[in-house]
Amino acid sequence: MRNQTVVTPTDAGVSLHATVKVLFFCIDYFGPVQLVLLQSTVVMLTTMCWLLVGCCGLAFVNLSVALNSILQVTQKPRFYGVKTNRIVTIFCVISDPNQSATVEWYKASEYNATRKKIEGDRVTVRQKSMLQNASIELSHVETKDTGLYFCHVNNITWGPGTELQVHRPSHPENAERRSKMKDALIFLQALLLTLLALAPLLRHQSLLKKEDAIYEEPEHDHIYEGLEIEHCGGLYEDISMYAQPGPAEAAAAWKQE
């Protein structure tokens, strides 16, 4: 087990006695007045240390607030929709107009995509001054310039971004022709779907008509069809035994009577 030190009443009395002896020694050596001055000096130094710590804390808080207020960055406008061969200008606005800043511009296809620094002959970057905000100007924009543009201030703070959409100019004749073509395609698709839906029904109906034609009963009974000669006893006169009189024969017999 770990050894523990036990303080006995005798040891406490010895420590108190030693402290009293040191106190009386200081009084004898420095004198009562000097001892009071020494205590006052210690208290004053302690107070000054705490005041210094408090001042440092306040300075740090004020510096943080100042930095945050300085680095509040916005971009104007937030969205651009233009046609090709136009000039586009995007501004980077800092909350404190008196704060000097170095602004760089980056482009990305999406908000979370990799951002690449913008360079080129069609790009003009203007830094912030006392009279104007930082800006970037894109001349003769093309469809490939579509994307998100961000300003980066002092390599610390990013702007919220500006979305640029570049479209090719469209003529009314081309738009009308494309609209008519689209309508024709829709009509053909509807007609094809209708034919595909009606084809099984028409086939089923034709099969039903064929079955009805196969099983249709004749209108008149042909008495002599399939009559075998041996059933007649070999005599022509016996045929009348197997014949059933029809309506015409019955009428003739009635007249004869």
C-alpha cells in the first residue's frame, strides 16, 4: 500500500510555533512599519497582475470582434443571367470601407466543387480603394463561363458567391420552328400509341368473327347429302321414305286433296 503521512497534534503545534517565530523574526528584522509596507506592496503587485490579465482578455475579445466585423464580405449581384458576348461585372463588398484588403477571384462549377483562380485575357480584376469596391469584369462572355464566382479577401474570408448563367441568343423564327417540330413529334407519338393500343383489339375482334363463321349452322337442311344407296334398299321409289316433306310439298299435297 501507499504510505500516508499522518499529521498529529504535536506536528501541527510545531508548525504553528515555527510560523509564529518567522512572523516575529520579520517584525524584529523589518520593523512593524516596514512589514506593513511589504504587505501593501505584495497586495498591489497581485492586483496589478490581475488587472493586466483582465486587460489582455478584453483586448483579445475586442480584437476578435474587430476582425469579424472587418471580414464580413458580400457579393453583388448574387445571380447573373446574360447572353453571349456581353460584359459582366461582379463586386466584392467589405463591411468596413476604410479597411484595406487584397481580393482574389475564383471559379467553381458547383458550390462544393474545387475552386480555381480566374486568369485570362478577358478578365479584369480591380482591387478595393477608398472610392470603389473590389470587382471582376468578364468581357465577351461565352457559355463556358457559366459557373459560380467567389472573391477571397486577404486569403482569409470567402465571399458568398455569384452564379453566372450564359445563354446563346435565340431568334424568334428558330424558336417557332422548334416549337412546331416539337408539336409534330408529340402528335406522332400519340398516334403511334393509339395504333399500338387498337391493334390487339382489332386482332381479337377478327378472331371472334372467324370462330363465328366456322361454327355457323346452315340455314336449310340438305336432306339428300350423305344419303347412302344401301339405306334405300336399291330402289328409287324408296327414297321417298327417307325424305321429309318440306313446306312446298305439303302445300302441293293439300291442293291435290
